[in-house]
Amino acid sequence: MSLFDSLKEKAAELLGGAGDKVSELTGVDLSGAADQVAQSAGGLAETGQGLAESATTAGQDAVDSATAAGQGVVDSTGALGDAATGLAGDVIDPNARG
């Protein structure tokens, strides 16, 4: 059970109990209002769950992008090192005797 489902159930439980107490004290039936609030809490829980999933996906996308960029730097640096090694190999040693 997700955190949002737990919150939704607890909110419905608390609102139901509060509505019953108000009805006892005032004689006004608030069961319909409590149901509406419970439905709203359910909608909010679903929205919160969706936002959490979106944030997780966005975070993973950012990690993937950073990893790909880092790999690109490593690849470029390796190619640059290979080119420098090739150029160094082409230079004639000034101390060589021929």
C-alpha cells in the first residue's frame, strides 16, 4: 500500500468520525459532506502519487543525461589522448644520433 493510499484512508476515517460527532451534537446529517471530502482526498492522493512518479522519472532522466554527457567527455578525452600520442610519436628525438 502506498503512502498516498494510507493517507487517503486515514483522512476518510478521521472525517467520518468527525462527521458522526458533529451529527450527534447538532442533529445535522453530514454524512454526504464527509463522503465528498473523502472523495476529494482520494483525488488528491492520486494526484500526489502521479506527481511522485513524474518526479522519479524526471530524476532518472537527469541521471541518464548526466551519465551520457560524462561518457561523451571520457570518449573525447580518450580520442584527444590518442591524437597526442600519435603526434608525439611523429616528433624526431633531438638527442638521437643518426
